[in-house]
Amino acid sequence: MTGQLQVGFAGRDITPPPGIDLSGFGFRFGASLGSLEPLEVGACAVTDGDRILLLLSFDLIGLTIEHQADLRVRIETETGVPGANQMWTCTHTHGGPETGVLPSMGEKDPDYLASVEEAAVAAAVSALDGVTAADLWLARGESYVGANRRSATFRPGGPEDGHIDDIDATVVVAEFRDPDGSPIVTLVNYSCHPTGSRESVSSSDYPGHMRRTVSAATSAPCLYVNGAGGDVNQRFDGAGYRSVSNARHHGVALGRTVLDLRSEMRPSTTTHTASASTPADLHYAEPISQAEARRILAEGQRALEATTGTAQRLRIQSHQVDFARLVLDWTPTNGPDLTVDIQALRMGDLALVAIPSEFFSADGRALRAESRSPELMIAGWSNGLVGYTPTRRAMATGGYEVDDAHRWYGHHAAWDPVSGDNLRAAALKSIGKLYADG
């Protein structure tokens, strides 16, 4: 059926059992006590008869580049879908288990990660087995359930970086429908941290509530693609305020925005599919001085010797020691510190581009403005996760994303702003390649 889009979807449960370390908050002590709602992996397979694309979305904080690369090979072996045609995105829920991307916040559980792999493979196989003829419909709108968390309004005394509404407010909705017009699966793209609560229970946070709101109304599954939300949190009632009800409120609100946009949908003008990638070089910023690193090391070692608390408290102390040693052991290089592939997929008039970082909203807005795609979904926290890639403005004003986050990620320094520039440039090249042949 060359020239006719076909789509299949399947989901699997990846809810962690009690006792597994959660990730996302450095000062949430203790392992998971249970679950508020299921965590899931969703697999969406799309083909035009010539090429098969596979999009997988996980309710996880992220997956390391190495882990997802290994999984890519396994799914290619199991399904025949080339690794270059697979996109791996994570919702970045802070109610999910540690997976190895933030090693200072907890221990990853090999048995749990093995179960996630099995669930991903099973979902991919099932999605491919169930492909059926489909039409693609698209719409775009806005939502302000997210807020600039670096603004003075959101965090008094913080970086005071811009207005509270300085975010990528774009909502992109893509709905695959069967020939009689019934929804098969809905893809939703928005940009915001899922940090609704700090309870010691696993949670899919607002993305789960959004998906359930949309699915209840459409009688079809919904897959979430989180975007350029590195500096965006949910719009809490007060600075730093979080609650389970807050996550539910914003997830439902976003879901209702998605449902309202369904009345504005237009059909895709093409059924063409494509995949492309472009390398992007990342460079570290200047680290703290050797003298400061030695001070942190000595202070951390004293704290460790005096600590008699929980294993989590020991990890928090030891991560400062580990960070200081990283700085002391670091040797500058002449070339890039890391090179990553920036992948883009095309599904008719829709393009998706995967960014393996906590991409800032200003970079997301610039990418949308410069992209030649009729509709663009930016997939942050995707195809691996290397930490925050701050903008020049953020580097000038400091704050958590610049001064502290790289320590939790196991880096000796923050990424230089040129890294974000390179990611955006590579993303534009990859998207351009999708449309090189029309």
C-alpha cells in the first residue's frame, strides 16, 4: 500500500514495584512506597508502505544514550525497523525510577530496567502487528499550564530571568484516524517539566492525566511527546508549591486544550515518511577552579565521615565528593567533549526532532520559527539525556540549571551555550533533509 499511511499503537505497563529508588528530586529521601497511577511505555508505528517509523514514549526521567542505543539494536533485531527510524522519547516524569541518567539521586535497578526493555520490545512488536490504514490530521494551539520557573514571579530570589510567560507555549496535536474518521491514536507535544509532587510514590504526573483525559473522550490511546521545557515547570499556586492535585489539575487542563483543538484539525497534505540525522558537537563551559574543587572535596569528605543517616543522605554527600574529583581529574580537549546525533522523523506534514537534553524554551521557540516543517514536534529528553543545555542568557544569570544540575548528572561542568546553538543548528539540518525531496 505504497503512498497510504498506516499506523499501529500498543502500550505496556512499566510501573515500578515498591522499594525502587525514584529520580528527579535530590532531597526526596527513601525509595518508592507504591504508585499513584500506572507508568507506561507507548509505541506508535507509522509507515507509508516504503518506510517504517517507530516512536516510543516512556514514563521515565530519561534513558542514557548507551542504554537506548542497545535497545535500538534489539528492537531492530526483533522487528526489522532500522535503528535510524526509531525515536526514543521520555516524558521526564519526576515520579519515575532512577535509570542511570541522574546517578547521584538513586541506584538504578537492573531487574526493573530489564522489565522495561521487555515491555518496550513487546509494545513495538504489537504496534507493528496492528498497523492499519489511517489519515493524519493536525492542529496547533497554545497552553499556559507551564510557567518560566526562572522568572521572579515564579521563584522570587532566583535568577529572575524573564517574564513568567516566557515559555514555548505551543501545543501540537496529531491524530491518526481510520477511514471512517474514528481516532486510532493521538500524539500530543507540549513543553513542561512533570514535577507536580515530591511524594515517595511513582507517578506519571501531568502527562498521565493528560493522556487519560484525551483517551476518555476519543476512545483511543494517547502518546505524549515532551518538548523544550528545560526552564519550564507547571504553574503552581505559589513559588515552589507542588501537590498531587496540582499535577492532576494541569494534566486535565492540557487534555482539554487538546480536545478543543480537535475541532480545528486539518488533514495532512502528504503521506510521505522520512528519517534523517545530523551530528551536533557539545562543549563544556569552564569548570570551577581547582582550589574550589579541593575545598568541596575536603568539605564533602568531612560530611561523609560524620553522616549516620539514610543511604540517600549518604549519596547526596558522596555526590559532592564525586563532583569535586571529576573537576580535579578533568583534562581539557581541543575538540568537542561529546558528539550526539540529532534525529528527525517525518510523518506526512508532521516532523519530530529528538533533542537529548533539557532544551530551553527560547531554543525551542527559535527552532519552531526557523523550521520548514508545516508542523513540528520537539522531543526533548529524547534519544538519551545529557543534562541541561543553557542559553547565553541563562549562563549570565546562573541558577540551578547552570550552577548545580550538572553535578547531579555526573558532569564536571555545565554545557557551554554553544552546545545549545549546535543542537538547534543540527536539528534544523535534520528537518531540512526530511523535505529535500519534496
